[in-house]
Amino acid sequence: IATAAIWVANFVVAATFMDLAGALSTDRDCPSSHPDGAFWLYALVSAVGFVGLFFGMPETKGLTLEEISDLFEGKASTPGPKLQD
């Protein structure tokens, strides 16, 4: 599934880049030689994805594989790693 998602994402970027480069260029005189707007759009999408993962992905540091499995299956009983005395 991950490989298919990467292929689809690559296709979308390749298929839309030239149109986005012309439409979002900051140089109206020659937009094809200044595609900076397209890069800003891709950077914004990446930043939104990073923020979503940062706040949406649970911390798994210090957890056993069984606890991680329970966490992602929605059966987690404790919110974090168990501390030893």
C-alpha cells in the first residue's frame, strides 16, 4: 500500500507541476522560468502534514511491542510507558 501511495503522489506532482508553476508564479512576466509558487504550495502541504502527524501520532518510546499494538488497535489502558521504581 505504501508503494502505491508514493507512486500516486509522484504522479499527481508530475501531472500538476507545470500548471501550478504557471498559475502560482510570483513573476507574471515569465512564469515558466520562475516556478516558486508551486514549491511554496508543496512546502505548505508538507508542513500541514507534519503538524497533523505531530499532534495525531501517539508516542511509542519506551513501550513494548504488545503495548504499541494495543495502542494502535484502540485497546490501550495506559497513556504512556510504565515507570519502574
